Amino acid sequence: MSSAVIDARPAPVRERDRVHVVFSIDTMSVGGTEMNAVRTAERLDQERYRLSVVTLRGEGPLTERYERMGVPVLRFPIQNLYGTETVRQGVRLARFLRDERVSVVHCHDQYSNFFSTMAARWARVPVIVASKRWLHSPWRYRIANGVGFRAATRVIANSDAVAASLQRDDWLSRGRVVVVPNFVDEAAFGAPASNVRQAWVRELGLEPDAVVVGIVASLLPIKDHATLLRAVAALVPEWPTLRLVIVGQGPELERLRALADELRIAPAVRFAGLRPQVPSFHFLFDISVLSSISEGFPNSLVEAMAAGRPIVATDVGGVRDAVRNGENGLLVAAGDAPAFADALRVLLRDADLRRRMGAVGAQRAREEFHAAAVVGSLERLYERLLADAGHSH
């Protein structure tokens, strides 16, 4: 009696059996929206989805990151949202979407929300997803995005605050809006090795008894580091060992250095420049802070939560979707340096409170903002919308 050998390996997924998803992104530069898109792309189920990326404004460093994944990057360069060249590129894009039998077009930012949703409509793509990751934009963008939002099957907001703005400012019904928050990877929860942390301490000249308040944010006016510096200036006389570490780069650097000198706290301030996300620099801090005057939903705070750090932040935009006042941090009014100093004072005086708030934040980050949970919810959204459209593979 002969025995048959059974090959238990799964059959390869045929290209046409995968759902073809197109991400549309304005640029390939490194920014919050662009990084969120590429990190999402890296985590989509490749057995189920075949991804292509459409970019509207030329080259950038993220192109190579997509191509390393085997994701094609296609260029449809436009200079603005009107004119004959924009129409020509729109026709090109519609033809591509139709010829490739694309099932989902997911637009990530302001130009693509209009340009690519219109092309996808023309090509009769079954599912079109637009995005809003900000609270304020110029009127010309608001009008164009409003058209795109209405052409889309659903609009993704990255926080409850942004979702509310879609209803209040863009007049969308709640049923058209889905919240898919920013996320962190498992690596964000891992503390750096002790030798790495000690190298940071030496490099920044931090004393062994230093109490470190830290911020990770681009040096831009909207981040309002000036208010943070003034709050720290009010605390240094009480806490001579207090050190402020500012991670990030941007056009405000020299102005902030000058302000630290003017406030006579330059010896207590460290400008750390850009730092890699892994390992997270928040592990260097005793308290993580954010002083912005406007935010959509800041990745930096979710990274602080994953590192188990208590937070002091301004109560703007989607910040309160990450920081629950009194639970994993303290919220203060934007631009109020005395209030910011008072909140920091509460945490500086109570190491146990810092630990408790940090633990609560880490637990919430794992449950609500872990990559597996967030990307999984996005995939389920695609599947639900495809089913609603009567589209199957």
C-alpha cells in the first residue's frame, strides 16, 4: 500500500486574490502624517492586501522605505488643486485606478483628500477613505477638503476631538466619520539598555541627581516651547536639580536659546536635537510634557505613555484623548506658564504620584494605542466597507 506525501505548506496567495489598496500621500517627506502612513503600510496584512502608493509632489526620503517593502510608489505631480495639468494628472490617476482594479483608495492628507478622491470617484473605486489629522487649515483647503470628504465613503479622524471638528466645522454626519488613532509599536514599551541611557546622560551633561522634564516636539511656534521655558524658570529656584531636555529641531531653535539665556535658566536646559524613535527618549525623562497651542493627536504623548511617564500638557485639540486629567497626567490651559509650573510642581513633589500616573498611561497605551489593535481596526474598516459596497475578492 503506497502512502501519499501531503504538502502542508499553505498555497501561495494569488496576486488577484489580494485586495488592491492605494495610499495617496501628498509628499514623501518625513512628517507626522507621512510617518503614520508608512508605518501603517508596514503592518498591513500582506496575505490579504496588495499595496501601492500614489504621491502628488515628487521625491522624498520615504520613497525608499516603501520600495524596500516591495510597495510601488507612483508619481502624479501637481502644483495646485486647479489648472489643466492637475486635470491631466487626475485623468492619469483615474485610468491607473481603473486599469489596476483598485478596491480601496485611502487618502492621508489635504491635497490627496481632494485630488485623489475625485479621481477615485471617476474611476468608480468601491471604497474611498479620506482623512483628517488636524484641527485648523486655511479656507481654500477647507473648501477642497469638504468636497473630498463628501466624495469619500468614510472619513478617518485620528482622535475624538478631530472627529468632533468634522461634524462641527465640516458639517459631516457622525455616521460618515470613523476614529482610528495614532499608534505605537511594541518597541515603544521597551526601556533602553542601561548603557544606552547612561550614554544619553553623559552626552547631555545630566547630573546623577537631576530631575528631568522632557519634551519631544518640532521647534515650531505652534509647539510654544516659550511657555514651557517660562514655567521651568519659575521652578528652578525651588528645584536647583531640575533639568529641561528639549528633543527636536526647527526654526525656533535660536530664539529659544536666547529666551533661556534671558530667563537665566540656560544651565538647566539641554537642546538634544533630533533623536531616533527607538529606543524612546521618553525613558530619560521623569516627566514628559507638551506645551502646544494646537494639536490634532500628538504621537509624542502616546510614546510618553508607552514609556510609563506621567504627563503635563496643554488642553488643546486631541490631547485629552491621550491624557486623562488626574489619571495619567495633568492638563493646563495653553499659554499659561504659571499653571504649567503649578502642574509640574505637583508631580515634582510626589514621586509616587509620578509612578502611579505613568503605570496608568502605559496600560492605556497598550490597550488603546498599540499597533496591532489600531491597524487591525483599520483592516476591519476596509473589510466592512468593501462588504457594504458588495465588493468581494
